[in-house]
Amino acid sequence: MSTTTRRSTGSGIPRLRVMRVITRMNVGGPAVQVSALMRGLDPELFDHLLITGQVGSGEADYLDQRAADLPVQRFEWLGRAVRPTDDVRCVVELARAMRRFRPHIVHTHTAKAGALGRAAAVMARVPSRVHTFHGHLLHGYFSPAKTRVVVQAERSLAAFSDRLVAVGGRVRDDLLAAGIGKVKQYTVVPPGTRLAGAPKSSEARRLLGLPQDCPVVAYVGRITGIKRPDRFLAVAREVRRAVPATHFVVCGEGDFAPDPQAVAELGDSLHRLGWRADVETVYAAADLVLLTSDNEGMPVSLIEAGLAGLPVVATNVGSVAEVVQDGTTGFLAPPSSTELARHTVTLLRDGQLRQEMGARARTFTARHFGEERLVADTQALYTSIAVARHWWTASPFERSAL
């Protein structure tokens, strides 16, 4: 693919065109990362186009809520469900879009878009293909037989990928152990985000309809099976027995219908907020954040909790331990409601410990998981590809430092 017709920077370096493909921009970690990159990468060096499908029922659209300014094309056939006829049509349409945009790099996010986007990129002869694993589907999603099919598909797709990006070291190691890709293909790029200015705790509680003088435990994210909302409710019931005044805030929606009896047992101590654009208000109202998942990549909600100065109690799965320092910024536990409840009660009963852990969490997450770091890491990845393929004779960032 020739670069001679591409727009160039003032120094004569051609701007790289990056087409980003993601199944859907529902509110969640991948959407946050995609929007941060499209806004943050140097516009003098990169052109962008985002291809995405429609969000599912019960999901909030991040583009509508916080990223309406991004250059985006929506594809009707790029959906979460596997529909062979639609999937083939989507690959053909993606390949056509790639031939029109003529990207140097196609960067795919999430499993379905990763499969269709990389297949289309091969068809359209895109020079460089990059895929980000925001987590993986190796544990907790499918039966053993279906998981083997997923693993084989990812192994095949890795062979057609120049670079594979993992959000955490544990995610990368799990994928390598499954035979997906080679060590030299991987780059670890942790998530990065920022949190909008938040109201004071008293005002946040007023806005959310919460009592002013009670402990508050929050969950922010999709309500779906892998997140184990049933375990969250079990933890809540145990915590309420030890600290009866506790209230629980759930910010999000999804495809999981909780047990009505378990919900009824919690009564008015459970506050289901649905999706909210002002997640900073939820964190401001909380004393700690609880995550009960069976599988995770590196949850952006826990990074946001740290930026808000909140300690976390979470299952020790995926790369959670890379964002939550066990015993320092929060507590990690096996997937056990009893253990999670025990740690939650410990924090609720010890205000000084909560404050100390929250302060350390704010310092740690601001240093390691800022939006600027995510952009810099990704810019370095793209630059290394450009230099290796002789699109750029040297890094423009090295030149500017001379």
C-alpha cells in the first residue's frame, strides 16, 4: 500500500491512518480506551476512523453519552451475536471500508471485532494488523468444548497479526499459555483513564437518594453472568448481617436477571441506578468498591475507584492484582462470597484503614493508569511499526527531542 498520497506532517512524515474496529461502544473499559486514544494521539501524526456496531438492549452507548465527537461509522452487521451470514457480510463491508480509508494499521478491540476485523484486513491487504485483548474468553464464559474452538480461532488469528496488545501481564501470560501468539508479538499496555470532577460526598449522596450517615458499597459495570451479580448479592447479605446500616449501589445494566428473592432480602438497602454518565458521582458517594467477577482483564472501574481515592475489595482474577495492591490499596480474595464479605466488613468497620488505603490507591493509580500514559504507550507502539516498515525513517518524537 503506497503512502505517497497520504497527508504529511510539517516535517514531511506521512500521517498514519489507523482504522479502529470494535464490536460495540457500550459503556465499559474498551470504549473508554478507544475514545481516549482517538482523542489523545497526536493529530499531526495520526488519522483515525472508528468502525463499530450497535449496542445491545439494556446497554448504554458510550458514543452518545461521552464521545459523540469521534469520527465513526456504524455497521449494522457488526453485532455481538454470532450469525454466519451477517458475519460474512460484515467482513466484506469492512474490507470495502478499509480500501476506501486505506489504513496503514487496523487495530481491533474485543473478540468478535478482532476476528472479523483482522479477516477483513487480510482481504483488503492492510499492511499492519494489531489486536488488543481487553481480557480473554479462556475462563468462565463457555463450555470446555466451545473454549477449545475459541482458542483455536485465536491461535489462527494471531498468525495474521503483527502485534498483540494485552491490558495486563497476567492476561498476556494466560494467552501465551494457551498457545495464542508468540512472546515477541505481545506488548502490555495497561488501561488509562481520567475521572471528571466529582461533587462532595454529601452532595453525591443527595443526588443518588442515599442516606448521609450510612456505609456505602458500590459496584460499577455491566450486570452480566461473568461479573457474578449473584455473588455480589450474596456478599451484600453477609455484610448486612455484620454491618446492618450498609447500603449497596449498583451502577450499570446488563443481561443478567438477579434472583428476586435475593433482591427482596436487601430491601431498600440496594440501589440500582442503571447506567449513569456521571460515574464520578457514584464513587464520591461510596466508601469502597466491590468487584465479584469470575474473570476480568484489567477493570477500568477499579482504576476509576483508585483515582477517586477509594479502596477496593475484589476477586483475584485476570490482571486485577496489577491495579489493586492486596493489603495496600485494597483486598483481593478468591471467588468466595464469604471471603469477600469478610474483607468488606473489615474496611467498613475501620475508617482510618479505608482512608489510608484510599490515599495510597489514588497515588498508585494516578501514577500508573493515567490517560496520558495509555496514549504514550500506544503512540510508541504505532511508531515502532512505522519505523520497522520504513513509513517513518525515525521516530518523530525522537526528532523533536533533538
